[in-house]
Amino acid sequence: MIFVTVGSMMAFDRLIMSMDEWARAHADTDILAQIGDGAYRPNHMRWTRMLPPSKFQEVVRDASIMVAHAGMGSYFVAAELHKPIVMMPRLAANREHTTDHQLHTIKWLRDRPGVYAAMSDADLNSAIDKAMAGGHVAGADFTNFAPEPFLRRVRYFLVN
């Protein structure tokens, strides 16, 4: 199963529309999308507006890959649960965000194991293919960056 998430803060219709087109071409693949408050409603994949934190965690655990916006929370969840992640940045020019910080985030993350960058809609198919072929991902050890008590609080915040 592929799990698609736009995060909990903003809609990202461009990602959802691109994934719905991918789902149309790959009708045999089970896909669940968390679309938030987006205006676009998918026709070719299962979707929900939001998932409660415990269900979100369960869905990520069951997924073979994640597809998400280029947000750090998505990266942390994927890394903690050893899931490959395809990340597509929101663009300020498209009014998907107020800044282009997600471009900087994906440029910083894209060479890490298990991270597959889709810098545009056209890159999404290739990034998904690479993520699906990439297999299991080693979990990230964030203790090199922050003390464990702090990381526990961040984990709790991200999944609750």
C-alpha cells in the first residue's frame, strides 16, 4: 500500500491530483491519501481528509512507501518507521505555501537513504518507481542531533 499525505496544516492539491493520475495508471496498487482541506477529491484512490494520530501511525507502518510534501514531520515519521518516502515540495509560486523553504528542505534531504525527490509533477512517477524498487530503509538515528528526552517529545507531537 502507498500512503500519501499532505500533512496536517495545508492542502496540496497538486500532489493529490498527480497521485490520482498515477493511481489511474496503476489501478492494481492500493493507495490511501490523506488530503486535508484540499478542494480536489481523488477519483482513483481511497482518501480521507484526516486520520487520527494513532491511525496515521498504523497506516504508515502498513505502507510500503510514503508520498508526501517536503515537510520535516513527514521525513521524521518515515525515517522512524523505516519507510521509503517520496517528497514533492510545495511551491510559493503556486500559492501552495508562503515561502519556498520546502525546496531547501528537499535539496538537503534528497541524498539521504530512503528519500526520493520529485521536484516537479513530472518527476513523481520516476521517484515512486525508485522508492518501490529501493526496498526497506534503515531507521534514522536522530540522537546524533538532539538528546533522547527532546526526541521523545518531538515524536509525541508528530504522532499525537
